[in-house]
Amino acid sequence: MKLALKIDVQTLRGTRQGVPRLIELLQKHNASASFFFCVGPDHTGRAVKQLWRANLLKYYGMPSMLYGTVLPGPDIGKQCSDIMSKARAAGNEIGLQAYDAAAWCNHAAQSDAAWCEKQMRLGYERFAEIFGEPPKTRAAAGWQMNLHSYRLTQRMGFHYCSDTRGRGPFIPIYHGEIIACPQLPTTLPTVNEAIKSAGLDACAEHILNLSTDSPPTGHLYTLRAELEGMRLAPVFERLLHGWRAQGYELVSAGEIYASLEIGRLPRHEVELGHWPGTPSMIMLQAKEFLAG
């Protein structure tokens, strides 16, 4: 049995502190994973800071034109390329998360084709600068997608993507249009979702209970460098021990992809919907296309 580990890395702090810790844990437990990097500016959490600054300006009578001024975020790709390269050197798969993860999470679902292509091209080109080759896989920040971005996964030549939540690998259909880029969806709850359901002390056991039965192609678990690579590292280590005890081989998502017969994958519709424990609407694997 295989269980793929998909690691989302969205912030400067997560890259600097979380990624090295995760590399260490993976090596300790003889596991590999797929690291999906944000390679541009870190704007995560800056909206609150900007509102706070705008209120101070307002109270001190500063011009309204300054309200909400967007301050440039630190450039993750430029400051952390050495750490990103260490993840690959340690034998892990590397892929693209986003150029600007905050912008993608906040705007991708409603944006037009030009905006989506600009964001994805910026990430694609920066990734190639860092690693000396273009990304072969991508995992959308926050599972946020639309028709334009699904089409781009095909046009940009990704081998597979992981932009959805669901049950197992499939070929996506969006409003009747086939997207010729396989999806490997996240099949297990995230640690945040497990904490909401079972509490912090029992969240690892909650995830392990749901891992007992493996789909034919294996499970895919998404973790975050900012959580399991930092303050929730002990939870992740309990998961690694538990999955080993259940008989899982802990691998990258690329290893799951390599084991698939792409021509025999089922075709499933994708749709925007609610997933238990997530605050926003995200992309979901829906019913099998033309089934029944």
C-alpha cells in the first residue's frame, strides 16, 4: 500500500523553518514526499496588517489615498532557493504551488483567463529559474481553480496536478470539457480539519482511523510546512509512525502517478463545493462522467 505525502509551502517562514524540519523527519522515517512551493512574494496575512495601518492613518488624519496601500511582500523564491533545492537533493519530488499563494487563494476562482495565465506563467518561469527546469506538476493553493486554470494545466504540459479533494486519481471534466491532465486529489482530512473534528490531542488518531482502508491507488495526504513542519511537527511524526504500523509505504505523489495507467483512469466532473472543515468553497471530485 502506498500513501503519498503532498507538502504545501506558502510562506517565507514555512520555507525557512518548516521545510528543513520536514526534510529531517522524512529522512528519519525513510519516507519521501512532494514539495509544492510558492516561488514569488509572500503576501499571506498582509491584508490584516494593511487594514491596521489604514486605520492608524485614518485616526491621524492622513490622506485617504494611502488607505490600503499594498506593501511588497518578501520574495520567497529569491530568498529561499537554497532551501528549496535541498528538498530536491534529499530525494523528494518538487512542484509548483503558486507564484503568489495569497493572491491565488483570494482571486483564482473568480478571475478571467488573462489573470490566471499571468499568475501561472509567473510561477512557471520563476520555478524554472530556481531549479533549472520547468515544473512537471502543480497543486493549486487552497484548491482554488476555474475553467481557465484547468485548461492551463493541460496547455502548460504538467504531467499531473493535485488541485482537488476527492477519492482517487481521475481525468477531470469541467462543464463537459475534458481536461487532459490527470488529477491526484487529496483523499484524507488535513490536520486543521482533524483538529476541528477530534481536537488537538486526538487529531492524529482521527486521520489514522480514516487511513485504515486504502483506495486501490493509495491515499494522498496534504500537509503544510507552516503547520506540520513547525508547531505541529509532533503530530506529523505520530502520523508517520502510525502509517508505517498500518503497512503503508510513504511516497511522493509522483510515485503514485507513475504507477497509474492513464488511459484507464475514470473521468469525473469537478465542481466548486464545501468540504467538511474547510471555510471556503473548494474544487471537488464529483460524479463519474456519464455514469449511470
